[in-house]
Amino acid sequence: MAMKVKEVAELVGISVRTLHHYDEIGLLTPDEVTSAGYRLYSDANLEMLQQIIFFKELDFSLKDIKEIINNPSFDREEALNMHRRILLEKRKRLDQMIATIDKSVQHVRGEIKMTAKEQFEGFNFSHNPYEQEARERWGDQAVDQANQKLQNQSPGEQKALSDQMNSIYTRLAAIRHTDPNSAEAQAGISEWYNYLNNMGNYSPEAFRGLGQMYVDDERFTRNIDQFSEGLAVFMRDAMAAFADQNS
């Protein structure tokens, strides 16, 4: 049975405003909206909301959650198993921290003497240590591979790649007003595809997803549009056309 937004909010323990926000950013869109404008959530919507909440519990950003759950290879059962495994690890770490706190109380009282190492057992200050597994399974693994390859290159090799990248961007900027499906545009974007695959491993579909990121992520847009305003949108459309032609 479909549930109204207020009912879902009360069931889950989140605000109606949060659900509206999820809908606005395309993270969780209700399966039905009545003629009066009421959002109605299906069982499938509730299952997806459960996934969103699990990922939020593990400190994923809404942007990362959206990328993961919208990935064509996303598997709900696999995700649930991953959540369980990670939460068990988190519980183990919390148990270690509680034990450290208990020992610290004894240390303050003078009942025991703790070493410096013992005072920090169970603490982990790394940012979201669970994210890498999910990113490798559903996220931007190709980007990570490219970054790692760049780090292993000499300064001279990195400069040569940077010069090549700037050259490709400049040529694409010069044709940004052409049809993204045109032979000229596809020749230019094919060069970009080959350039990326010299560093990583991009399928045509991953290439399409990267192009969408150029527009969705303002940091990409800002950097790319330094070459010419509107270049990011042109590259997105040309990369999508490339994926269509080469899938």
C-alpha cells in the first residue's frame, strides 16, 4: 500500500522536509504523485530509502549515495551484506573504544598505568574508512586507477600528460558549438576517450557517466569551462553520443 510523505517520515523518524529534499535532488523520487500534489511512496521506494539510511549511517554524502544506488550494477542484496559486514566492523571498533575509555578511567584513578599506544586503541581518525569498498564496487574506480597511475609517474611524464590534456581541451573548446553527434565532435571526443584509457580502464558506459559528472559536479564544470564556457556540457553530450555509438 502506498504511503503519504508524512506517514513515511513518521515511520522512519526523519522529517518531511528531508524527504522533499531527497525528491528534489533525484535521490528518492516517489513512484506516484496525486493530482493534488501529494507524494505517495511504494514498497520499492521504502526499500530504497532503507538503503539511503544505511549509507548515511556509514557517513556517505548524499551525492555519493545517489551515484551508488543509481549505478546499473547496484545490487540490493550485495549492498545489505556489505552494510552488515561494515557495521560489524564498526561495532568491534566501538567495543574497543569503550574498553579504552574504561581503562582510561582506571588510569585517571591511578589504578592502572596505560601506555601511549593503549590510550588510543580503537580510535580511527581517517575520513569514512568504509567508503573505498563501495566506491570500488559501484563508484568511480576508473578515476581512482587513473589517479594512482599518475602518482607513479615522473614529473616529466606528468607534465607531458598535462600538456596533452590541455591540448585536447583546447581543440574540443574550438568545436563546442558543433553537433555532439557530428563526425568532428566524435573524432575529438574519441581522442579524449583514448587519453583516459591510457591511464585507467573506461568502458563506454563509464565514459558516459564521467561526462555526466562534468556537469553534475560544479568543481569539474568550473575547471573544464576555464577553457571555454559551455565546454563541460558539450563534452557530456559528446561523451554520451560516443557511448551510444560504441556500446
